[in-house]
Amino acid sequence: MKTMYRSILVVNRAKWLLMGLVLAVVLLFPHQDATASQAPVNLRSAASFAVLAGTTSTSTNDGTSNGAVGVWPSNGFVPGGPAVIVNGTKHLGDPIAALAQGDLTTAFNDAAGRTLGAISPGQELGGQTLAPGLYKSASGAFAITSVDLTLDAQGNQNAVWIFQMASTLTVGTGRKVILAGGAQARNIFWQVGSSATLETTSVFKGNILAFTAITVKTGARLDGRALARNAAVTLDGNTLTKQPLSSDQPWRLLLWD
């Protein structure tokens, strides 16, 4: 009987030791867990739009918008010459655009309000390879100007990146956002406190949620969405392609083109 009790005590001690080791690992490495667990930003009806502006959607030259174009509270739309091709519906000052702008405001505030596991990688993102997570600019701005930025999902196709900046986003001429390890443009969110500029021939990935304006210069490409709350989205011979939402996002049923 004593032998049996000793065995039980040994087993229980081993269990408590194992639990203690697990707890120690969790306490030592909370950062990795936090950065890996970001939920996507819910765009709701704004997800139907490749371009959404507050004052006007302007195109200097031709180009293609693969997704709806919306403007609210104004209704300005300048198609350019040759005219930009819109593969979707234009909602100019109508209730659908108003709803989308309301949903954009909610999404913007959600992205701006995230705090769990935030990392400050420095203002210049070029030359870095970033794992999924929440990235906050200590200077207030992010830039990709020196070399390209790589986002590595490490095999997780549902991995999410959220970039928070109080002021500007600048992507230099010819610079690229490169996706690796199964990363998806639909799961990348750029919360911009003022305005975003994509310089000529740059290739950008993700959803830009800008408080003020978005400028996409000659020949730049955006795989994602240009969503500006209060001012213009300005294009010049660009291809913008809204990205499909993942099947586990219930609000996808609210979308229209």
C-alpha cells in the first residue's frame, strides 16, 4: 500500500512540475502568442470597394479598378482620359456609399485601437522581413523606400498584419511588398492617420484605411483596397484589385458590387 501511495505522489509531483514548466513558457513568451493572434479587421460593406473616398475619386489616365468605386459624402468622380475601367458598380453619394463610409470609420477605429502585442519596428520598413502581428510606428509614420518589405506568414494562410501609424505611409518608386510563406493580401491592414502615397511603379499589398487621402502614382499597383475616409483617392494609370475575403468571415454575405 505504501508503495502505491509513493507512486501516486511521484505521478502528482510530475504533473505539477509539467504544469509549472508550461506556465513558465507562457510567461516567458507572451509576445509571440500575442502577435500571432491578431484577428482580421472587419471591413463589412466597405470590403466591396476597391476605391472608397470622401470627396472624389480621380483618375488622371486610364487604369483598372477591379471592385466597386464609392464616394461619400460628396459624389465626385473623374474618370480621366482615357477613362479608368471600373469592374464593379459606381456608388457616388448614394446610401450604399454612405453605409460603406460608416463601416470604414468603424474598421479604422478598430485597427487604430489594437494594442495587444504591439511591436515598433522603426519608421523604415524596407529591408525587413516581418512575421504576422501588430506593428505600431513610434515616429507616427511608416515608409518603404530603401528596399522592399517582405511579409512572411510562416505557412499560415490566415496570418494577419496590422500596421498603425498616426501620420503618413510612403512607398517609394518601384518598391514592393513581397508576400511569403502563404501570406494573403486580404489579411494585411494599413491604418494611416493622415494620408498614404504609393509612388510610381510600386507594388503594394493590403487594405489601406486612411483618415484623409490616398494617392497612387503612375503605374503603381495595389492588390487590396484604397479606402479614404475624408478626402480624395487619386489614381494615374493603375491597377487596383480588391482581394476576396476568407470563407470564415461572416460579413462577406453583406457585400455587393
